[in-house]
Amino acid sequence: MLGMMSVTDQMHRTITVPVHPQRIISLVPSQTELLYDLGLGECVVGITKFCIHPESWFKSKHRVGGTKKLDLAKIRALRPDLIIGNKEENERADIEALAEEFPAWMSDIRTLDDALDMIKRIGELTGTDTLATDLSTRIKNEFGELKPLEEELSAAYLIWKEPYMAAGQGTFINDMLKRCGLKNVFDEGDARYPQLTAQDLAEADPDVILLSSEPYPFNEEHMAEVNMICPGTPVRIVDGENFSWYGSHLVKAPDYFGTVLAGLLPPRIEA
């Protein structure tokens, strides 16, 4: 029988988990990618249909539904000894039902510091402490090299259309914007992802509008539509994974942010 240990997750829940879990189900794409990068391929038995990285897992691992619509029967059939989820991405009722039968460790991530804490804790959970610590240190160092805009620009970061929705106060995306030197015009109020009308966006009058590649697949046609709402405002499509995936994907984010920020600056005029 596997040894057991008591741990606390990021929702301050105390749970009992195996010392070396052998049947892990991940319910969040960014945390699935983290488990892969921690070398846990043989131990992960289930992922969601949105866990597209790595591609080999997407093709070969059992899928247990979507992050918001889990297939509880499939999860039970896989007999997990550890489920790893997230407070925002998974439905509370599903997690509560699963937690009655299986150890369910939940993350709660709003900032880079929360993400680094999650990486270290999952390393402790899975016996990959050294790899996880090295990874979190590398991510921290990469962000230390990120140069934010010298002159802050206001920004709207849209994640959805019909209705328009923006990343708002208390979101991980909001923290990434701040680290880039971008002031989120919707960083206020209680709504983490406020719904917007075209008038709301026009009245916010951001210096730049960023259209995320996920979860809504914004494209050039949508850029033109947004330009009609805010004439003259620069509109850019950005890689949503780099702004919202809070696992090992963060290693790549600072370099990408640097490229995005360079594209927002006026071209240099050579003397």
C-alpha cells in the first residue's frame, strides 16, 4: 500500500494524498503541460479535451471531458489516486463530488507568485521537487529580464465575443499585463471577466486593444470590427497561452511579451 501524506492546496484545503501518486488526472491544460515537463508521463492517466500540450498526450491519454464539463463517470473509471484542478477553471460542484471519493488538489492562481508557488507544491506532491524548484527559478529569472514599457499604456484585453468579455480585476492575465507596463482599463469592479458592449469599450478608450487567440479565436476580421468601435486605436491579436497559461509555459512568456511590446512602440527614427 502506498504511503500517505497530508498536504494543503491553494484553496487552503487539507487533503490526504499518496506519497508517490501513480494515477494522476489533470483537469487544467496549463497544469497538464507542467506535469509533462516534470517527467510524469507514466503517472498521468487522464486529461481534458483542452489539454493540447504536449500533442503526444493529447493523442494518447484518456480524456475526461472539458474543464467546465467533466465526465465524472470516466474519471471514476480511471481510479485516480490524485486529481489536480483549479478553482477558476473547474466547476465547484464537480470538484466537491470528486473530492468525496478521491484526493483532489486545487490551485488558485491570480499572480505570477501564485503560479510559482503552485509549481513548487505540485513538485512536492509528485516527488519532483528538484525539477519543480529549478523550473520556478528559471521562470522567475526570465521574468526578471522582462523590460516593461517605459511609458505605461492603457490596454483592454478581450477574451470573448458576443458578448465581448475582457480580462478584469484579480485575473492572472491582469498580472501579466501589469508586468508588461500595460494598465488594464477594466481592472476595477468585482467582475473578473466583465461583459462589455461596444459602447463600454469605446468609453474606456484604451491606448491599445489586445485580442486573445483563446478561448475565443479572434482573427483579422475581428480586428477590423474592433477598429470600427475604437477608430485609430492599435489592435493586436496575441497568443492567449502566453498570457494565461500559468504552468511551465511561463518559461516562454517573457520573450513573447517583449516581442508584443516592441510592436506597440513607434518605430525609431534614425538620425
